[in-house]
Amino acid sequence: DRNICEVLRLGKGAYQAILSDDDVLLPEAIDTILAQLKAYGDIAAICWNVRLFDTSPEESSTAVYSAGQAELIESKDDVLVRLGTMLTFISALVFRRADLNITQYEERVGKWFLHSYLYVDVITSGGGVLFLPQHLLAMRGNNTGGYNFFQVFLTSFSDVLKYAESRGFSHQATRQVLDNHRQFIRNFIILFKVRGAF
């Protein structure tokens, strides 16, 4: 969390990305992101598509979400629903730095999903989020240690969604995200039981 706050404080560009230590940028990521920012102008964020890997980021695997083409979504409720569980991923977005109050994130250090609160604020800032179909990021899929999985991904994520409602997102949108998130967790547990991670 302190690293995230330090990145926010030290960053100089108009846009930033935070990468988790178990995520890897794929070779074409930077050029693709720069080209899209040039094409779309002052948008709130870009959500790059992510694929899971176990041993090598170059492994071929299914992306986290399916999109046939780049899609700019401007309704914040629609963005929230589309992001869904991706909101919990540290590396989910390349985001615009403007109008972010870094101090409020420093107050959340040591609590779960500091970055998710940040992303809620980014979406609220307006301009829409561009969802890209390309796999630009690889995420290690066998890292489940170090925390109480159910506590973090159910209870703590619910707190993020309550915060989203306080920022003007509709209850219908946050409810849909939570319902989809619970289904994602069920599927995630089944996947990792098959892989032998649990």
C-alpha cells in the first residue's frame, strides 16, 4: 500500500499504472496504450485485458474478459459492472492522475483494496474507461497465499462497493457487481481445486 501511495506521489505523467509484483507487462503493452491514449484523448482510464499464467507469462491462456474490439464506456455504473472483480486487481487500469487526492489513500494503508478505492475515484472523475481486447498483461494465477481469501474477497470487497455507492454509483450496479463477484469466487475456487492450489 505504501508503494502505491509513493507511486502516486512521485509520478510525473498524466497517466499512471500500478503493477503488482506477480503481474507482467507483455511486449506490445506500452506502445498499444500510448496509441490508444493518443486516439481517445482525455479518458479516465484504460483497462487492458489480462491472461493468467502459472510458469511463463508467454503461455497461451484465456483472457479475463472477452471483447471483439476496443470499447469506450462512459457511464460509470456500466464501467463498474464491466470491471466487476477486475476492480480488485492491483494492475487493472492505466489511469489519469488528475484530481486524485493522494492523502486519502495514505489513510487507507494497511487496509484491503486501497487500489480499488482509487479506481472507484478514477471512474467517478469522468471521461469513460476504454476496454481493450488485446492481452497486454499476464497475471500469475497460482498466488493465493498470505491472507484469508474469503474475508478479503467477500467482506472487504463489499466495503469497496459501499464506498462506490457513497460516490454516486447506483445500488443496482453495485449489487450486480457483488452477485457476479460471488460467482467469480466460486469459479475461482473450483479452478484452483482442479489445479491443486487449495
